Amino acid sequence: MVELALSLIIFCLGLAIGSFLNVVIIRGNKGETLGGRSHCVNCNTFLSWLELVPLASFIVQRGRCRRCAKKISWQYPLVELACAIGYVSGFWALFYGNLSITSFPLALAGIAIGIPAMLVIIVSDFRFQTIPDGATLILGLIGFGAVLQRSAAVPGETIRIALYDLGIALLAAATLCSLWYFSRGQWMGFGDVKLILATSLIVGFPAAIAAFLFAFWSGSIAGILLILAGKKQMHQRIPFGPFIIFGAGLACIPQSRLIFFSLLF
Ligand SMILES: [Zn+2]
């Protein structure tokens, strides 16, 4: 019962954070500040607090503005819901994760600010083909924390582990950087280079190798499917940021790494 009540509170917190992320994504892309009241993007009418209740207002208004009846983007409820589900599952992972007292703060930070940062990157890249530096920086800081923690956990191996983690992250970033450079930004944006540096630091060596290839494989499969479906043409760029995050997430699951490395060797 306590668990259910806690989950509900965290779910609502996730909805509220998700609602804020929508503002960050939309206004950030337009170069607007975060201050000022929320308004309909079509008719500019200020929204009342009832229209700002995450998820519920979208459902009650059937996805339309109450004044001008213009359709509201699906981005709003989806980001709110994704953040809420991410928070609740993160909470359960923390709760049952058997974390040591030293690894708890980083795991908590990873969930509390890492999930919002990833959502901002995924949606911004899909909708506007940009990856906000601020969100990448948050992931990069979590990554540095993860490297410190992994290397400090094994006395005597600290320097070796840290060097391997940093080395693989730089190698992944250098590979994307050369793709970005030689294609003149056609295949890849520089935001992808910075993002893979951050996510590789988070997953560390050797998982970062699996993460890198998972990102390429999933991105290629999605690209081929989009071309076959006639939604994209060969020369069009497909946002790669979401696949970098997907690859890193998949590589964090020990079983996936096991299958991956047994395929390789
Ligand atoms: Zn309106």
C-alpha cells in the first residue's frame, strides 16, 4: 500500500517534470526564455491552470485548444507520460536495486535529471534535428560520475579502468566526428558527436562498444524501414540522437551485452 502510494506520487512528479520539459523543448527551439505564462501556440490565448494539468487536460480537451480548437501536439502527453513512467520504473530499480551507499546518489541523479535530459534530446532531435547542449552536458556529468565510481570501486585497478572508460568514449566520439567531418554534416550532426561521448562515459568499457554498434544497427534498420515506407529519401538525414540513447540503454542490460559479445567472439 505504501509502495502504491509512493509510486503514485512519483508518477505525478514525473508528469509535472514532463510538462516542464515540453516547455523547455518548444521554447528552447524557438530561442524563447522559460519565463512568462503558457499560451496556445495557435491563437496565443493564455492558458488557465486547469488547461495546464499534465495529461488530464489533454484527455479532457480531446487534444484540442479550448478556444480555437486547434489540435495540440501529441508531444505534450507523450513526454509527460514517458517521464512519469521513467520516474516510476527508476524508483523501483533504485528501491530493489541493492545499491551500495556510495552508488545510490549517482543512480538517483541519473534517474532524476538523466531521464529528463534524455527525453529532451530524443524529442528535440526527432522534431527539430537539434540536440540541446545543456541536456548533453547533464549526461556528460553523470558519465564522469559513473567513470569515477566504477574506477574507484576496484582498488589497484582505478587508473586502468578510468583510462579504458575515457579511451573508448573518445574513440566513439572520434569515429562519429570523422563521419560528421567527411560528410560535411550530411550523415551526422556535431550534436551526435558530443552525445555519444556522454553516453559512452555513462556505460563505460566494454559496454560502450556494444552501445555504439546497437546505435548504428537500430538507426540503419529504422532508416531502411522509413525509406521502404516512402517516409524518407536516401539523402535525407535521420535523427541519430535517439538511436545513440537507445543503444546505450540496451547495452546497460547485462543479457544484451552477453549476446552481443558472444556473437562477436
Ligand atoms: Zn488556441
